[in-house]
Amino acid sequence: MLRDFNLLILTGRGNESKCSSELWFILREVGISEQVIDRTDFSGLLVAKVNVDPFKAIKMLREYVVKRPWDIRYLLKVTPIEIVVDTSLGNIFEAAKKLASKISEEETYRVTVNKRGVDLETSSLVEAAAKAVNRKVDLKKPDKILLVEVLGSVTGLSVVREEDILSISKIKERYLKGEE
């Protein structure tokens, strides 16, 4: 598995190869030709490294999907990743500390952990990340989310807003309602 990635991709179980091909094509269509897409040890999850800022890549992908939502068959969700570390509570704390400045003092946040392939307690992971951020917590409607994506021996972290995560089903839903 690629250990240096900046996009985390969700697809249906068993569709990893088809999703990889679909993503490769779409990334090239939006002008991102330098890319590496790889499988993970977890069914339905891929990682990718693109040569542009992951938030910019999400924006470019979103514009494509909004124009052609029904062309997307295998791609379900794309999440930007800012820092990748070896999985340990200390590394997660240090990475969260680096990202904390992305949450202003007036903003609220929450930690969201998606844990795969480790025996660490979710509460320990949340605590390690939260200790690094001295901001007000709002679990229901935070301004920002400190995302901790654990993939066994590696963990990706990002500070995101809800709209920074590309959800194909939400775009299709809005399209059907005439909102896109």
C-alpha cells in the first residue's frame, strides 16, 4: 500500500480495480495527470497521491461530478488527507498539533476517527488528537473536523469542513432534487 497519499477513496467492496480505473480517467480529464492510485489492505478503500493540493483536487473532481453525475459508477467518496504518519498515539498527537492552526480560535471543532486494522481504542485516538487542539468542541455542528483515518500501520489526518469531502451520492441526490 502507498504510504504517502493525499486522497482517501471509498468504493463498494470488490470494485477497487474498476474504481481505480474510473478515478484515473477522471483525474486525467480534470487535468491531474501525475497520480498514483493504490489499493489498501481494506476492502472498498483506495489511496492516491496527486501532484496538486488535495483540497484543490477535490474541488476539481466536484466540478466534474456535478456536470456528469451519472458517469460515476464506482467512486463513492473522496477525502483529502494532509498528513500521513505511522500509526501511534504520539504520532497522531504531533500531526494534530501541526494541523491545529487551521482551526481559528473562534471556530469550533470535533475529532472524527475512522479506525481500521488496529487494536487501539477509538477513545484513545480521539484523546491523542484532541489534546493537540486547544479550541472549543462542538460535536453536533462544528466549524471544522479533525479527521483521523487509521489504515492499520499508517494514519492520515486532515482538518476539513463537511464540504471538503466529495460524496458522490450527495451530489446525485441534490441533482435529482434540482439543486445542482
